[in-house]
Amino acid sequence: MDWMQTYNPNATACWIAGFSFGAWIAMQLLMRRPEISGFIAVAPPANVYDFSFLAPCPASGLILQGTEDDVVPEPEVAKLVTRLSKQRDIHIEYKTIPGAGHFFTDELDRLTALVDKYIRQSMQSAAAKD
């Protein structure tokens, strides 16, 4: 992240994203870097790793999960979202993709569309605040 910031010193926002184990790592980075203003977590392994370090979660974000994920059961991710959503001053948008497995095979277009929409809306909202 330091390397990226040296090439983008005038960036007005910094987001982090991760898939599965990478989502867990991204969320840890979120807690250590106050300049991160948002996140996208895809299939965060809430059934394997402890996400309790996200108390309080410092930023709002998007969590995406497939309903047919055989690696990370959707109900475990829903529990994580419920815990995070109870925190003040953040908003967690949670979207499930019906029929999608852990690797979103044949569902990448839907996954990408949800990410694009979330980023677009977040940027518009930030611009309206300025």
C-alpha cells in the first residue's frame, strides 16, 4: 500500500478489496491504515477466521457472498454482516448472488456488476458531500 501511495500521492480516497482469505487480510489492513475509506470483501471466510478485530469497524463497505458457496457458508457471512451492521457510523451493504459458489463460476458478470454499482454510488455520494 505504501508503494501504491507513492505513485498516487494526490489520491482523494483509498479503498481495499479482497477475496476469501484475501478479504480477511484486507480487513486486517483496514484496521491498521486510517487512510482507507472503504472496502469490498468477497466471500470473507467468516466460518474459518475470527473477524472480531473489526470492533469498531473504521469504514463502510460492501460484502458479497454466493448462496451456494461450499467453502464459506452464506449464513456465517450473514452473521458477520449483522455484527458489523450494529456498529455506529458505518454502513455495510450485503449482497448475495443466488446460485453462486465460492469461485463465482459463471457468475463473474453479476459479481462485477454489483461491485461497479457500489463503487459508482459511493463515488457519487462522496462527491455530493464535497
